[in-house]
Amino acid sequence: MTDFLVKLFVKNHQDTDNTDVRTSYGVLSSIVGTICNVLLFTAKLLIGLFMHSLAIMADAFNNLSDAASSVISFVGVKMANKPADKEHPFGHGRIEYIAALIVSFLVIEVGFTFFKSSIEKIRNPQEISFEWIPFLFLVLSVGVKLWMSLFNRKLGKRIQSKVMLATSADSLGDVITTSATIVSILICHFTSVNIDAYAGLLVSLIVMWAGISIAKDTLEPLIGQGADPDLYRRITKEVKAYDGIVGTHDLIVHNYGPGRSIASIHAEVPRDVNIEVSHEIIDKIEREVGAKLNILLVIHMDPVETHDAEVLAMKEKLSCIIAALDPELAFHDFRVVKGQERINLIFDLEIPFSYGQKESERVAGQIRALMKEIDPRFECVIDMEKSFIAAE
């Protein structure tokens, strides 16, 4: 069913790196979500009123908030696809994240409203009426929500959309909440023990937790998260694959919305190669890799020594010392400035985020001391920095 809808409504559906195609996926998800959730809200509200069940009505309004979420997501996806302008040179892609954040607040508000109603119902319980036909419709709604979860999960993985994956998780949460409601109704029917209000309380807590989770996932790219490890590896691999590039470092990826990223990276080139030749290679990489990965790629060129045996030997000794101290440490931009009485070893040391200032200084001190043991003339000039890649 999912593939049928995608082929029917998404043109060039296999080109998932294309912004227009991603937008079409988002529109499809929003329309399907709106239609399904409005139908579920209507059915559950009528069933809840007929059976006098607060848990069912809470579940109904949860579906209404999901429908509102789909509408907001639809508007957000459309606005996010607006082209860049003078005021927003990087486009409007982050509007999609803002839309998802608004959705999370709506979900939390609905959950909190029914939390209060459930507390009141616990204090003043009301008898539940049971009928098999409305009950079976409620069971059917679980199947609909399960399909919606799988639908959004498949689309989300296909275009790597956090918004769709969050929607999938929310739908799966709805499956749990509706199932809990069904169990409470069955218990009441067969044992005459009315736990409807307690089930409503559980539903409201799950709904609020889903809203908080969506808000957390949405805030991360807005605040500024590190580069996705897979994207980091892809960019690094593609750049290193070109002749004339001997290494890379300092990759930074700026996220301006789903499928809208700007990346900068330092590419190391042999210092003895003509600068115009290296510059031509850099320009070619920016064009080709940028187009292949659907990113705006900016490359800074760093000339490095590749033939001086003495410099390479110093670099190898430093590499062994750093690796022995901590495999998570790395260094780059290694340069040697020789004087009559001292030899300056200048480099950038990349340290893990777990390191505090004292630990960073301790490691730098160890490196300086160990290099001096090799040659008293060695003076390490270290510029410490932290990685821009996100934790896996």
C-alpha cells in the first residue's frame, strides 16, 4: 500500500536527495495523516460519548491533535520549500523543524488537559456502557494506527526525515494507548471493575511523553547538532578519493532543514604541487561531491609536507605518542619550524568532548614531555579543538 501511494503521488520518487521529491514525500505523509486521524477522531469521539468512556475520548482528542499536527506539518513542508531570498539566503528549510516543534506543544497540551480530566474522573467515577459494535470499531482503529506507524517509518527511513520518524513513533504510541483503553473496557465489562479513569491517566501520560520526545528531537537540529556520522564518513570518503588529496579534517556540516545542508572541510594537498593545480582539483571536488550528496560544499586547502623524510619521521613519532595516550585523540595541520636551538612542532590536537580543561591540559603536557624525551629541542605548539561530528 505504501509503495502504491508513493508511486501514485510522488514524481521521481527514487530521487530522494532532490528537495522537491522530499517535499512531495512530506506532503503525502501529511495528507494521509490528516485524513486518517480525522476519521479516527470522529469515530472514537462518537464511541466515547456512547460508552461514557473518558479514556476513549482522551484517545479521540489525541487523534485530533495528530490531525492538527499533520496540517501544521503540511504547511511547514510547503513553506520550507520556498526558494532562498534576500532575507533568507540559505532558504526556509528550518520552518519544517519549527512546525514540528509547534506540533509537540499541541500534543503536550492535549495530554495535560486529559491528565486533569482523568484525575477528576478518579475522584468522581462514571459507569461505562458496553456495546460490541462500537468496541470492534475501536479495535479496528488500532490496525489503522499501526499501518500509519509503518507507513511513516518507511517514508522517514527512505528520505532520512526525523519529522516522519517522530510521527511514526507517535502513531506507535497511539497503538499502545488505544490498546490500553481496550483492555480497560474489557476489564470493566467482564469484572465490573471500572479502571477507565486510570486508563485515561495512563493515556494522557503517554501522550505528554510523546510530545516531549518530539520536541527534543526537533530542538536538536535547531540548536545545532554535530554532523551525522554517516554523512561525515560519506563526505570524507568522497573528498579523499580524488587524486591530489592526501587527507581531510575539520568537517563542519550546517543543517538548514531536511535535505538542505552546507558543509565545509579542510583538504590537505602536497605543498610542492603548483597551487593552481591543487585549486583546480578543489573546485572540481566542490562541484562533483556537492552535486552527488546534495549539499553545498566549501573546501579550504591546506598544503602539507609529503616528501621531507625528517619532517615525516617527526610526524610519525608524534602520531605514535598520541595514539598511545588515547585512541580518540587526533591531530592535523602538522608543521615544523626549525631554529638554531629549538624545533617548533605546530599542530592542532582534536580532543573528545568528554575532556574537561584540566584533562586537556594534562594530555597536552604529556605530549610535550614525551616529544622532548625524543629530542630536547622539540617544542610542541598545540592548538586544541573538539570534533564537530555527532556521537553515534
